[in-house]
Amino acid sequence: MAAVSKSGVSGTALLTNATVPACLIAGTTADDPGALLRMDLGVADGRLTAMGPAGSLPRRDDVPVFYLDGGLVLPTLVDLHTHLDKGHIWPRKPNPDGLFQSALTAVGEDRVANWSAEDVRARMEFALKCAFAHGTSAIRTHIDSLPPQDSISWPVFEEVRSDWAGRIDLQAVCLFGIDRLMTDDAYLPSITRTVSAAGGIMGAVTYMVPDLDRHLESVFRAAMENGLDLDFHVDETLDPTAVTLRHIAETALRLGFEGRIVCGHCCSLSVHAQDEADRTLDLLAQAGIAVVSLPMCNLYLQDRGAGRTPRRRGITLLHEMRARGIPVAVASDNTRDPFYAYGDLDLVEVFTQATRIGHLDHPTGDWVSCITTTPADLMSVPHCRLAEGRSADMILFAARNWNELLSRPGGPREVLRKGRTIDATLPDYRELDHLVTLK
């Protein structure tokens, strides 16, 4: 990637004439949170030490000056919903037809055949190298957690989390179909112990199964008894009868759940009748539930059929949620696996595609919060706001405004961590070639 600062920043610098979104400045009093402000930023010993209007910060002979010429500056980014354990299996296990059920089958077969600790760790490491180079500093991943995979992947995750501390903050959510609770009474206590021991988050894939409310209550109570937050895969379908999102909100309100709840996908909401959608949205707002949309993966899978053009795309009701004060984020989801054949854990690409797909523009305003402040708050990580005294973890772009960035998301950017330009060379896919031949 081209260096925006030309020679690179090395811990202490004055960045002049930068363009900064007002909504990403801690404690901003700007009348318009979507405003783009011309500013100077002072960096010393790896921290952001001063901020002010362009031309206002004094220059010193011993501090290098980098003229950004109006280039956008963002804090590092937060990816709220990923699948690091699935990533990059596409070369050895592609989806034969792009359908959701085929993805389930392919991943299941590959998991049984190949997901050793060595395999999972290698693919996680590769994915994190990509995310780090693109400017991401916090990631939440869902972990396939059916036995015996839970005993392999969770220890690997804990090792990787430790190894990456200080570069990317990592969180993990257990992932299992809620129908498991219909036949296996011992599973929920077991996975709850695993999640608790790892400092993780409870989760499940929810769909319309018999006794749904009873099973949801079991998951909620397991989380409540162990002080865990919740993160669900919800209604990843275009079936208008899929209403587990409403059931989750009703369960949260009935039980008085006090932790954080994030619901991902929520595709069926896009095909609900207006009164049903409004009812669900009002309950989400009342329960304080956040929603993360995965637009690239959902477009890949939803309404797919051989020889026909898709009509319905499955993106959930982001504008209507925001209007009710429901926290909303967008995230990467799967990368190069049977659920999504593409992707590189680049949140600038995700934000660009989400803007185009979901019409997060006219004005773009403060929608960038979907990959910054909102997921950071939901993960309780101290990133994604520019504030004096904080670590100078930032992304410098050549693009000067949203139109330039969203028109050329792969354009020049420079990632600073602790005020230093990182080596943003992306890992070569050849690093994974030794995994393709595993059987």
C-alpha cells in the first residue's frame, strides 16, 4: 500500500490539514456529527497528544511535519461479526452452487476432515494478518462449538488471542444450532463452562424450532447465571414466517436480561409485513438489542437460484432501526469459505459495499459509526474515537471525503499503531497452500 505520509510516521509527528469526521472525535460538540472537519493532529511517543483546527497547532523543529492535503483520518476499525475458524477453506472446500444448505454441508464435511488445532490456528493467523494490515484493531469471531470441535477450537482461540494482544483485541462467541437443545440436555451446561472459562460470549443460531421460547430462555439463563453477554445468528433466511428476532426481544424483556445482546443477519425482517416489522423493531428498541448486518455474505447467499437473477437481497432494516435508536453495525462475516467465497476482513470494503447496498448515503453523515464507535461500544473496547491521550491508532487515507473513499476503497491508506506506520503488506495466499491438500 502506498504511504500517505510519504516517509512513514515513527511515533512522534505533526499531521497537518487532515480531514476528520466529527462523529469520531471523543466529546465532540459539533452541531452536525456527520461533518468533516479540517484539523491538525499532534502525536508524541505513540499517543495522540493534541487536536485542533487546521493550522492551529504550533510546529517544532524536532517534530516531523506531515502535510496530509485534506486526506481522511479515521481511528482503527472494529469488526463485530466474523468467523475466523471457517476462513480460507474455499480452495479445498468450495460451495458447489452458492446455496445456504450447500454451505452448511460443505463446512460440516471440511470441519470433520480437516479442522485440527494446527489447521484452525494457521487460518486464523492468516486472517488476522489481513485484518491488521487493513487497519482493524478489534474483532469478534463466532466459533463452531459442537463436540468435539469445541475442545479444539476454543483452546486455539485463547492462544491466538494472547499472541495478538496489543495488535487486535479478540472476542469469541460459541456457535451452535439452537435445535441442539432439543436432544442433548448436557450440551448447554458444557458449552457454558467452556465459554465462561475463556471469557467469551454466549450465542446460538436461532430459527423456528418447536419450543423455541423454552430453548431461548435456557440460553438466556445460562448467560445470566454466568454474567455473559449474548450474540445470536438470527433469521438468516427470506422466509417471512421466521420471527425468532421478535422472540429474542420478548425473552429479553420477560427475563429482565441486563447484559448486552447483539443479533446478526436478521434477513427475514426485510420481507415481513409492515405491522410485524414495526412490532419487532419496537421490541428491539425497548430491550436495547443491537443489530449487526452482514451485507456481503447475505447478498451472496440470499435468493440465489441457478439461472435466475436474485430479486430479494436480505439486508435488514438498518434505517428503520437507527430511527428508533437501535444500535446498528456492519461487519465482514465469512471470508473465503462456503458461506462467502470472497472477502479479506477489510472493513473499508465492508463499509463501501454496505453504503451502496443499504443506501447509507445522501447524506453519508455519521454512518461510519457502524464500523467504529458502535461496535467498539458493544465490545467494550477503547478504540475508534480520536481523543487526546489515547494511543495514536489511526488510518490515513489519500481520499479527502466520503465520495473519494467510497469510489476507490482500495486506494492508498497508511495504518498507524501507537503512532508508527506499520508494514501493511498483505499475506500471500501461497502461505496457505500446505493446507489445501489436507484430507
